[in-house]
Amino acid sequence: MAVAGIFASDMSWHGDRRTDFAGAILHTVASGDAPLFALSAGTRDIRALDTYIRWLEQSEVSGRIRIAQPPLTAGGNTLVLQDTSMIARGTIMIVEQTGEQLMVVGVTGHAVTVIRGWAGTLVQPILALNPNNQYTQGTNANYVKIVTRAFEEGSDPPPGYVFNPVPRHNLTQIFRSTAEATGTATAVTYNSGPVMQRTTVEAMNDHAIQIEGAMMLGRRSESVQNGKPLRTMNGLFEHILTNRFTIPVSGLSYDMMNSLTEIVHQRKVRGMPHERIFFGGNRALTVLNSLAKAHSLRYVDENTRKFGLQINSWVSPHGEIKLITHPRFNSDPLLAGCMVGYHPGLFNRRTLRPTRRLTGNYIAGRDTEATYFITEMSCQYRAEDTGTLINGLFNADTRGCNHHH
């Protein structure tokens, strides 16, 4: 806290004078395997040329389309799809839930007329819901998928398709931190060294914490304060739009965890390693170990001196989720039940003005010594569908698990 007449900022110490009993200052910080500034320090820096950062993204065109309304009868031949921009006469689709193939013979708006049971596949009722997708897709909707297109001899050409990349953007944000001490504080002798030196270190730490927080949790905004533009940037959480999941109150189940590993590794980037970094907190680590413990067999006898598991990775045929505990997730209740995964090669700092340190008395005539730091930057996460954000990770759903021995 600020101490009247001694420290002008809240980044300094009191109770540290030579006349005090204490001879050292002990700092407590949130625990975690990763450094406090792991996100901001571990990213590549690309120079920004404007306060407005813009880039384009184009995901793989998979041809997977949600069924908005199934046929009115079990054998009906007209269904409504959410998007028909890639559907034309001659398109062959497969119903994901049943494996039945459909041949498109006409398209009117979002309504598609088909030949059922194409190529001898079994005609089965087409439903709007598919419970198998609940965990793997975050929704229980049913889908059709384009298999191919086929045309008769002498047919007219199909309509052309235009694929437009999706424009995305972020804004730069100004970060400032000040270290300040009065003339009296500077003159006093302290056990831990010159007060301005220590205060400057804390100001640098505060500056890094501001940047790490914005890169993690920031939300983009643009307004005016004191007649000047004020901008804030989107952090990693807001960049991830596609793969966002909320774990039910009953907890994370074994099937959900395996499905999440499948989702995480669905996308890769050409020319880059197929890897992910996951940040979470001790709560997520506890849930992961509770789930593993509930679905494993252990033998305990009178000679056993240790019991439990120490697991930080979940391995599946699709890939691996390795959780790194981050101090922010352990100190911030907002992040306690979260886990975020991203491709490290796609998350970049965008710096407009690199960090500068300015020293001097910034208010003329004031009996203080001051140092302040200023940075203007943003960040971008390209190919956001390679990221995953999980909320509500508080409990493990161990219903139906193995018995312990």
C-alpha cells in the first residue's frame, strides 16, 4: 500500500528500514510449473505498423453441413440444410449418423431434394439430432457430408464456387507502469538496498503482469478518454471462437476427455509441427488425476507407503494433451476451472512501440524520483480453429468407473 509522505506509489515497501526488526522481504507468488509470463515471453514478436492489426484466415472446406430440418417422413426425399452454398445437382452426400448416401437432384434455397439410398445404401430415418456428436462436437446436431459429385454424359457444368477468407483483426493497447519514491524515501537506508532500485524492479514486474493478463484475458474495445483514443486488445481466450466447451456440472468424464483430445488434434497447419500447449491450474490438474485414478486399478498392501497418481498428460490415438500449470490460473478465480490450448507457432505478439524506460521527475517541482515503462502492442492468433478453450473444469465424473483394489 501507499504510505503517506514516504511512498507515492503502491509498488514499494514499508517496514524495511534499518531500525525495523525484519532484515529481508519475503515474496509469495502463485504456484505453477510455467513462469508467470510464459504466454507473453514465449511468443514470436512481429512488428506492427498500425494500431489496427488485420489478417485473413481460411479453414479447410470439409463439406460437412448441419441438418436444419430432416425429411417430414422416414422415407421423405426433401431435407433442409443449414448451408447449401456448396450443394448442387449431382452432389453425393452421406448421412453421418446412418451411413446412407444421398444423390442431390435439386436445390431450392436451403431445401435439398435427394434420391434416398443411393448406390444401394440402406434407407434409414434421418434425424435432426445425433447424440454421438455431443462430446466430439460440443453439440448433438446431425450432419451430412459431401462425398463427391457425379454427372451424366453430356451434362451442363455445375455452378462455380467462390471461397472468401475470413477477415480478422485486433487493436494495439498501451501499457504503462510507474515506479516512484519521494526524496525522503530515497534518503532513508534500507536493509534490502536502495528503495528506487527495488521499486523499479516491481514496476517492471507489474508491467509484465499487465501484458500477460491482456494477452490471456483481454477483450477488444475502442473508445475515447480525455479526448484521446483508448484501445484494448483481444487476448488468447477471445481469439478462440470455434472450439469452446463448457463441462457439465456433473464433471469431466472419461469419454469427454478422449473426445477433447480428438477435437484438439483435428486441425494442423501446413509446414508446422502438429503440437499444442495447454495452460491450466491446479484445479484442472486435480480433475485430470481424479479421472485417471477412477479409471485405473491399484493394489495396496501393508507395505504401501505412497498412494495416488501424478499425471499431467492425457494420451489418446489422436495425440496428447499435456497440461502446464500457469500461476494466473491458480491466483485468478475466473481461470480456476479453465484450460486453454493453442498452437505456439500461430500465436504472435504484434509490437507497435517496444518497451521503453523513461527516468525523471515527470511532475515539475514535485519532490520525487520516478521511472516509468511504456509499451504499445497487440497479439494475434492465426488459424483459431487450432485452439481449444474449456470452461467449468471443476469436477471429475467418475460414474461407471472401475473398482479400486
